[in-house]
Amino acid sequence: MSIYEYFVKLHRYLLWQTKKIRALERRLHALEARLREMEAQPRTSIERIEYKFDQLKVETLEGTLNIGIAPSGAGGTIEDFAVEPVKTVIPKPEPVLMRPIQEKVAAYLNGEASETLKRLEQQYGRRLDDTYRQFILQDIARQTDERIRFYLQEKANHGYVPSGDRDEAVENEIFQKVKADIEQSLDAFLKHLPSKEG
């Protein structure tokens, strides 16, 4: 390539770059103008709203909800913003035993489950790094509440009525079932995990 051809290419490249810079500057100016326009518009500020429902026992909510006034520029009346009547069900509070069982399961997942996972890795000839182990245990942790509720419901279906106090025998029974489910899940996962050699 001659020096002349090199300078021609360099000149074309500089022209292209200049054109690109000008296009970016136009876009930047347009965005700045739009930002100034948005900052100039009046803002509606809503202070913190607190609702205290601790004294109420609400099973369902029905009716129409109208909040505030029509925003400026919306062009409609307040009736245009009415919410369609919908039946809303307030969830029942968690059973008394839920929290203690959750704590036992969390303690298991943070301690013994990691050792169980390592033992299963050796049993099936797999090697996982710490990050992957944590990912597996976190994924299982997200599913444990559902299992605890299932076993509590199962107990209720068989006539168990929890008293206001903790029932450690039932807590331990459900914890052991959830623990067995976790270990079975880990076992099945590692058994079917493809080896790196294969």
C-alpha cells in the first residue's frame, strides 16, 4: 500500500468519525433538551402513607377505589380512574410452627447440608465448586417454605390442631421430613448430573 492510499484511507476514516461524532452530538443535545423539559414540569409529591390493619380482621375487600385527583394533562374526570370491583382475599397468617421449622431448616442448609452435598459428590464422582454448591443450596432454600406448609397442612388434615404454644415433637417431625426431602433432592440431582469427563 502506498503512502497516498494510506492517507486516502485515513482521510475517509476521519470523515466517517467526524460524521459519527456530529450525529452523537445532535443526539446528546436532543436528550439534554428533553431532560430540561422534563425537569421544568411540575411534580406531584406524595408523602408516606401508613395503614394500620393490626386491629382489623378482614377476610375480603370489595368495592371501588378512588385515589387522588386527575393528573394534569390527563384530560379525564376522576371517574375514569375508578378501579373495577375485585374480590381480594387477605392471606391467613402463617401457622405458629412455621417460623421454628424454617429456622431449623435454615440452620441445616447453612451447615450440615453442605457436608451432605460434598459426601454425595464423592459418592457419585462429581466435583462442584463452592459457588455452584451455594447456588444449589439457595435454590433448595427457596422451595422449603412450600414443603413446610405442605407437611403442616398434611398434619391438619389428619386432625392435628396446634395450640398457641410450640409443639417441639411436631416441629422435629416436620423438620426431619423436609430434611429427608432435601437430601433426596440433592441425591437425585447429583446422580443425574453429567460428569465433566463425559
